Amino acid sequence: MIGYYDPNKDYGTPARLSENHVSLSIDGVEISVPEGTSVLRAAALADINIPKLCASDNLEAFGSCRLCAVQVEGKRGYPAACTTPVEAGMQVTTQNTKLARLRRNVMELYISDHPLDCLTCPANGDCELQDVAGAVGLREVRYGFEGENHLAAEKDNSNPYFSFDPSKCIVCSRCVRACEEVQGTFALTIDGRGFDSKVSPGQMEDFMDSECVSCGACVQACPTATLMEKSVVDQGVPEHSVITTCAYCGVGCSFKAEMKGDQLVRMVPYKGGDANHGHSCVKGRFAFGYATHQDRLTTPMIRDSIDQPWREVGWEEAISFAAERLKATQAKYGRESIGGITSSRCTNEETYLVQKLIRAAFGNNNTDTCARVCHSPTGYGLKTTLGESAGTQTFDSVMKSDAIIVIGANPTDAHPVFASLMRRRLREGASLIVADPRHIDLLDTPHRSDAQHLPLRPGTNVALVNALAHVVVTEGLEDHDFIAKRCDTEAYRAWRDFISEERHSPEAVESVTGVSAAAVRHAARTYAKAPNGAIYYGLGVTEHSQGSTMVMGIANLAMATGNIGREGVGVNPLRGQNNVQGSCDMGSFPHELPGYQHVADATARQRFEELWGVPIDDEPGLRIPNMFDAAIEGSFKALYVQGEDIAQSDPNTQHVEAALTSLDCLIVQDIFLNETAKYAHVLLPGSSFLEKNGTFTNAERRINRVRKVMPPRAGKEDWEITVELSRALGYPMDYRHPSEIMDEIAQLTPTFTGVSYDKLERLGSLQWPCNAEHPEGTPTMHEFDFPIGLGRFAITEYVATEERTNRRFPLLLTTGRILSQYNVGAQTRRTDNQVWHDEDVLEIHPSDAEMRGIADGDWLGITSRSGQTVLRARLSERMQPGVVYTTFHHPASGANVITTDSSDWATNCPEYKVTAVQVEKVSRPSAWQRRFDDFDREQRQFLEAAREPASQGVAP
């Protein structure tokens, strides 16, 4: 019998999946395990613990430490349990006098070259070497330290988050193997042989100079204090932990927040997390210091206008002030004059309450979210073709893919934990096709099989996907059975006629996309002929004037090749922020109630009206761009923004600033004085993910629990603030815990009817749809049919963007993220991640730089039709000539000053990825940057002035 699987226990070697089971006896205990399981894991499953040091269940067996030696009846010697697979009828002995002596002798050799400073070691009480020494009964070491040893090896403190002390290293290779097998970076190696063997980052470099990406896999794998978090060195070993969900990207990694009292010591990736399986990245693993940063807003503040200092007040006064402003605005300008913006960083429950507040208390549908500026075309395109506006697979599904297309995404920077999983599959032999104007790191995956790069020109996505589909159709590579059974044949015939036209051939569009016809044909054949082909895409698909068209084109390609409805295939949007999927699910858009139910649907609206007790407007409200335009025009006067920084993240910054300045009342609820908050009249201090309960929904539709690990620094969780504001507006909300909010969501949202906190506690996570038909969730979508019945091919006509290069603006600017920073940087800029990326730079191809006399590090003025900013130059061959690239993590860089307000035809998603610019050497900041610095200085002085009385013990 196999006992209960405990994700907190290390079973020594990875699980094996096999329908064939093998029965054996270990210390007289009969056990049956899948074929291929190691003796070490089989014993652990029977709660028989064999000592080990080099083994871990997230790494393949290595067999170097010899501590897991066992005796097998009928076999000579003492084989390592980690490298010995089970056999039918095997009789294994794990404990006897001979084995005990062998293990003590091995352990004695380890300790003979290890400092005996346990009492002062930061790993004391949390050290596997120490534990195993006790387990094998080692009481003395016969070998002294007089001979050659490694005790004087110099410590490497170059990394801001962890130290490397080679004097404590036992050369078990776990860190090296974790870097290879789990992370896939291959930044560590064993240098030398025999006694001279030692772990080396790169070619005997410091960690910071090596290819290490600080994911923490090596730190987590280390059984000693060789690799140790500096937070543990400073604060000591944690004494309890709480399982929660990371608040960075859309992967949704589970972590154990390890605590001392209410102090967070470290974040350890949780092996039981279905999205990350115990892996992490530098942000989730280490960049949590922002939660207790001195910049945190902890007291509500109000003021009458943005040129006045702030005044600290109590919660009751702040809520009353905000409510009175909102009511006065509606009384003067009408019901539609106010609105709100929900957050993709806040929980599902908090987002649900904000849109409920707007619809029930404001009395309109003027609600929108940051998903408008990133993935709204995903919702439109996938709902049109497949009937559901979300990705189709689990992340684990990629391990069954044979060909992987990545379009407009940079997983190693934006979704690094998933990228590690994808890289593992590439090392196993899957083919990779990357369609991106820029050369991304995924193309450089060590030991990959096949990689093809389609370096298309920005703005030509639709032409490229049409050319890929043209090859599939004209070369007879369609899956005719799938199309006949699962798709609308009339729509298919119309699409087939359209896509077969010669104007869509790779040869015809070569001059448009810049990608050779031969490369396009090779890519199309690779994908279409693979047993399982998967498509993953990001903001490089959606943030275009034809974003929705491109998403439909991707769905067309997947349906035409039958790559829908099973593991290893699918259409998979890689969501940017931690709860972008959830903010969409919760009804944040002006035309949709929670669960993507249109406000014009009388039946759906009636259910909400009956439960909420108020009528709901049947007309869609204003989108964010409409709110800005109306504010400048004078008819939209008040805005409630929860956890979103539109002044930095939205395009055409000067237009956004003009809109915010035009408001009579801006209420911002956030954890820092962000760029939007500088225009606010009311500041409501929010709570970080560590200070609240709730759920996030990741890019694979996985609903994960968020659990409070420390008290809110401002005294309230975000959902409680929204409840109080609603009450002050005259619409009562009555909840005692976020679980009650989820119960209401389940009542009203068809895809969430089976979701509850009790079920989440029992199962760990759920992927919607979760309902009577799928009571434990739906890992793979569209297995047998589509929500709209039959898949619907869409006509995807390529229409060139209006943003064109010319003599005045000869270069195309595109934007993206970097690994160490997150979105607008409000969180990561307040951590040591600044070491890696302390400013946004402009990547420019050396040939473009040479034409303009630009050297690496020069200050460059970047001018577009919308504005100008100044960034430092970085010469890079990642970009093709004629294309430049920057990130947007630092507000003073003004990246969105130059992006235009051109947007997707269907959803108003901004076209961040295509901006025509000119670049020239300059010697001073732009006019906008000078104004930004002055305004920023003034607003920070207002904030400090408000805080001074409190810091001096004077009542405000």
C-alpha cells in the first residue's frame, strides 16, 4: 500500500507514471509502486526513510553520496537506493549493522572536510547534513583538519539575495543539477576532479558575473549552508509557514511564506503547487521586501486639489470624504459622470466587489481594467472562434508537445517558471518556432532540439499567421477529421477559400513580414506535421491594432491542424500580471458581468439584480480610453482606481495626465504613491498579497488561494475598504470573509458554480469551468466540443497599421519586459532587483547606431508622433536593423510618452508594439522628463509633509 502523498516531504527521486505496478518488500513491508520507481522513493512512500544527501525528488537520481545504500536479497554489494529501480518480488533491507557502519563511514568522510560550526551556522536546525549525521549515529570523526581541506575557501556575497560559502560545500551536485534540470540555465558546473572538485558559477566567476538568473533553485537544493538566503542569515531560521500564491506574473506559483512571528523570513516555492511544482523565479522567490518597504502608504489621506499638500485622516473621514465627492459629482454631472478601474494585481474577490460597487452603487457600467491594455483581444478573439475567452491547457501540457510556436512572447523574462518547463521539453526533443522581431533567450536554450526564428517586422503578425495557414491548406496538411467533426463547415469553407488565395502565400507576404518564404513554409510544416502542436502567445500578439484579428488567426491555425482538445496542443495566452485572467473573469469590462455575461442579456442581468437588489444598466459603460476622452471633454469627473497605475502603464502618457488633471475627484487605493496617485484627491492605503485572503486565477485558469501571512499595515484588506465605500454611498455590502464573496461569485457565474474555499482547501487549486459537469475543474478545454457548439473559423484580413515609418520617423519601436522587474516596477523597484535593471534603456542595432554616430551608453532622444523622451543607448544585435526596443519598468523613462493611442479595432487594446520613432544623440532630458521630475518632487514633498506630524508624535 502507498501512503498519503505529502508535498512537504522529499521522496528522493521523481515519481514515475506507469500503468504497470510492481510489488516488492522493503524491511518486511509489502508495497506496490509504478514500474520504474526507485527503491528510495518506494521506501519513502511506505514511510521508510533511507538517509540521503545527493538525492531530491525534483532531480533525477545521481548516486554520488552512497548514504542511501541498501541490501537487496540475491544481489551482491550495497546498491544505491536512488539509482536502483524496483523489481517484482524484490526483498530490500534498509537497516542493519553493516549498512549502519557503511553510512557512518561515508558520513565521517563528509564531516572531515566540513567546518564544525553548527552553533553559529545560519542553517543550524535546518540543515540536511546535520540531520543525516544524527540519523546515521555519527558521534566522532577520526580524521582531523591538519591535512589538505577546503575550509579556507572564500565566500561569494556578490548576489544580493544569497551567499555562496564553498567551505561548507559537500559537492553533492544538487545545486548544479537543479540549475540544469529544474531551471534549465546551466549556469553552474563542477570544476576539477576528485578532491579538487568544487561548484563553480560559470567559468570560476562570481554569481553576479555568471549566467545565474537568481531563481533560487540551487539555494533550495543545497543540503548545507553553502547556498543560503541572506534573510535567514540576518533573521534566523523560520518557525512556521503559510501557503499562499505569488503576486507577480500570470504563472501563479505557490509558495510557503516562512515566518518568525509576523516577520516574513523567506519565500520557498511549494512543491504542491500545480502551476510551479516547487520552482520559482527571482521575483517570487526573493523580491518580497516591497511589502514592508518604508514607502508603503499606511494612513488614509485627502486633499481638495492636487496642488495642495496631503492631510492624514482616519479611515472614517477618508471614506466619508470620498463618498461625498462621488455623490456630489453625480448630482452635478449625472449618473454616468463617475466610474472605476479594477486591478489585475488584486484578488478575484476584491475585483468582483469593485465592479459590483460601480454597477450597484454608482448605478452605471463604467468599469474597466488593465486587461484592456494587454489581453482584451484574447477575450474577443477566442470567444469568437472557440467560444471561451481563456487559454485551453495546463502548463504541464507542454511536456507532451512535439512542436511549440511562441508568438510575441518572451517566457524566460515574463513567465520564467513556465519557461523552465518549456525548456525541459525542448531538451527532450520538441521543436521550437519563435515569431518575434527580437531574438529572445528561449532560442538559446542549451541542448535544445530544433529552433526556428521568424523575425517578422512589428505590425505584420496577421500577414504571417495567414501565410502559415496558407501553407497548411494548400499543402493538404489540415486535420480533415477534426474539422468535419468539430468545426462549422460553412465557416471553414469560407475561410479556406480566403486563406488559399495567392496573396496570402509566404512568397506574396515576404516583403511585408520580412520573413523568408522558405522559413515560413518550414515552420508551417513543422507545426502541422507534429503529433502535438501547441501555440503560446503574449502581448506581442494582442497589443496591436489587429490584436483581435491575430488571436482569431491563431485559433484558425490550431483548428485547421486539429491541435485543440487534448494535452500537448492548444491556444495558450501567457497572461502578464498575477490576476489578469481573474480580473476579466470577475466582470471588469463595461459590457460584461462576471463570467463574460453581456449586460444586454436580460436573463443574466436578472440573476444579478435579484441577488444585488438593484437594477443594472443594460447599456455598456465607458472603456478606459473613453473615460480619458470624456474627462478632457468635461463630462466624466470622478474615478475610483484600485491597485492600478494608469498614469504609467497606459499609452500616450500626456493624454492620460491631461485626463487625470481634469477630474474633480480621483480616488486611488494602492500600497505606494504611484504615478496615478500623484493626481489623486483621496489616497486609500491598500494591502499587499501577504496581508490578505482571497484567490488569484492564473493564465491556465487555475484558481489558487491567497492566504494572509501578516496583518495589513494599514489595518484593512482591500475588500474591506471597498465594502466601507459602498456603505458610505448608501449601498450596503455585508461580508465577513472573502470566502463569502466567492460563494456569491459561484452563485452568479456559470463557470464558477462549483468553486468554494472548502474545495480549494481540499484539492489545492481548481481550473474553471468548475460546475456540475466538471465538479473538480477542467484542466484541458474543448476536449469534446466547444461552448458555441462547433469551432468557428474567422476571416482574418491583414490590414497594415496606420503607424508607419517615413523619413521623419524611420525606426519602429516595440516594447517588452525584463526578468528582474515587474510591470510598472512599483514593487520590484523597491527591492534589490534594482541591481540588475536600474533604468530602462533603448536597444538599437549596431548598424542603426553607426548611421547616427551612436555609441553604447549615449543618451538618446526618442521622438514619435506623440512625444519625446530620453533613454540611454544599448547596442544589441537582438534587434533587427530598423527596429528599436525598450522596457517600461521605470516611470521617469517615459516609455509611454512616445507610444500612441492607436488601438485594436475590436477592444481598444493599445498598440504598444508598433511606434514609428526617430532617434538622435542628446545631452539633456526631454521636456516631459523635466516636468515629470518637478511634479514628482512636489508630490513627494506633499506626502512627506503629511507624514511629519505623525512621525513626531503630533496629531494630524
